[in-house]
Amino acid sequence: MSSQEELVDSLSFDKKSLHDIFKTAWKNPKTKIRKEALALSVEYLRIFTVQAVIRATNEAQDEVGGSLIRLEVNHLEKVIV
């Protein structure tokens, strides 16, 4: 496994933080989420984020001819929209 793959595999989001974000959207304060569903949501968010960064990096490299100087917000905007 390459160091880049190891880095991608080590990235994650904090479950408590994501749970708190979900709670702000729930209308009923008694709404709960199972830990399996929360873990799945964290993994989905991780995969979505990694894919967005990879695609934005490719976009940035295409703009400068193959050598990436730095990734900017406009690169992310191009691949997400």
C-alpha cells in the first residue's frame, strides 16, 4: 500500500461532530440515530470528501499542465457543481 493510500485510509470525521450536525437538522429533539447508521454516514462523508479532493486535484493539474502548485477553492467548486 502506498503512503497516499495509507493517508486516505486514515482520514475520518469525528462521529460526535457529525451527530451534532445531524441533531441541528432534526425537527423532533427525541430523534436518535443508531451507531451503525452514524458510522455509515461518517464513511460516506469520508469517501465523498476524498473523491472531491482527488477530482479537484486533477482539475488543478489540468489547468497548470500536470504539476500542481496548490489546490484552491475554485478547483473544488468546478468538480462539485
